[in-house]
Amino acid sequence: MVFEAVLFDLDDTLLSWECPAWSWEEIGLRRAEGLRRYLATLAIDVDATALAAASHAAVVDAWRASRADPDHPSPRLGPALCDALDRLGAWTAAVDVDALCDAFGWEAVPGVVPLPDALFVLDALRERGLRIGIVTNSHVPVRLRLAELTALGLAERIDVCVTSGDVGRLKPHPAIFHAALDVLGVAPGRALFVGDRPERDIKGANAVGMTSVLYRPPYLPAAAPFGAGETPDHTIAGLSEVLEIVR
């Protein structure tokens, strides 16, 4: 098999979430403080703690709805934040949704770093002339996650990144995989996909005809028994093993 592209999941595949310096509560409060400052410019007074709780609840509800139905639209940050404001009785047409998302932001979380061999593998793949992509289930749009990818040295090493929030469908839906492949101009049969979740990454990659690779970083438990369509073509113990598959 001659491969032209290698695509990766992001969190727990290229990025380690083993030791984040902030708790999810702290992450939520930091995001909410940015929202509070933006809303204050519109004379909307909302407590940051209440806003963090409402935002978290809105996002969780959106994820649950999407997980329950594969054809349900993916969670998206803008609608979730508007839902949060509505829950607090603070929604007004004066709110610009794009500005609201910008105020939410998405900087890199201290302690969340590329896995030890991630940057080396990306560089080695690019040296071999392969196209590189990231396909991630995230309600946060790429335009916001770009700050994180840049800070962590990933942005300069990839050709495309797509999130489910931008595409409108979650992995394993084929639409999100095809969105990345279309940008790269690569057929599924010429592409490798590496991810840590059999039920999302492997099942989705298999369904569209990509070669699938399961990688679980050491801090994650072993994968559960594979369900229908979830058996990977390859299972690796370290990202550097990808270089053996595409040689």
C-alpha cells in the first residue's frame, strides 16, 4: 500500500491529557471570565461562576444529544453559549455570536503537551512527502483551536485540521473524515488514520475505507472489546510505529 496522507485524532493521540495543570472547573471559570468581560461591554451583568455552570450544562446537553443519534448535528460552541445565556435569562439580540466565541477563547491548557514522539513523527512523515491532518470531535471551531495548535507546535506541522463543530457531524460519521480528505485531495484508500477510540476513530476510518491504526497512550486503560466495525488494521504501542506502517 502506498500512502499519501496520515490523519490523526488530537486529544489522547497527539496531545497528552495525563497531567493538565487546571481542573475542568478552573478551565470553565477562565473561559467564563472572558465571556463575562465581553458581556459587560453590552451592559449585561452575569456572574462568571453562574456563567461557567450554565455553559458547562449547555455543552454537556449538546454532546449527549449528538451521542444519542449519529445523524444529529455535532455540538457547536456558538449555539451552546447562546443556550447558556438563555438559561440565565441573559440572552439578547445585541450579542454577536462570533464575538461571544472569541471571548470564550481556547488557549493551550498548561500541562497538556504533545506526546513524547508526536512532533518527531509528524516531522518524519512530512519529510517523506506525506500530507498530515487532524480530525477531532470538538465543539470548538478550528479558528479558536488554532491558538492552541500553534503554541504546541502542531499547526506548522499539519496541512489541515477539522473539528466536528465546523463540519457538523461527530466521528464516526463519514462526513468529518471526508471533509479532511477533500481538503488534502487524497482518496480514503491512500490514507491512514490514527486514533485512540475504537468506537469513534477506528469505526469511522474503517467505514470510509481508510487504513485504521489504534493507539492508546500508556495512561489510558486498555480498549474495551471491539464492537462491530471497530477492529483496527493495526494496533501500535507508540506513535513512532506509524513510520513502520507507511514505509
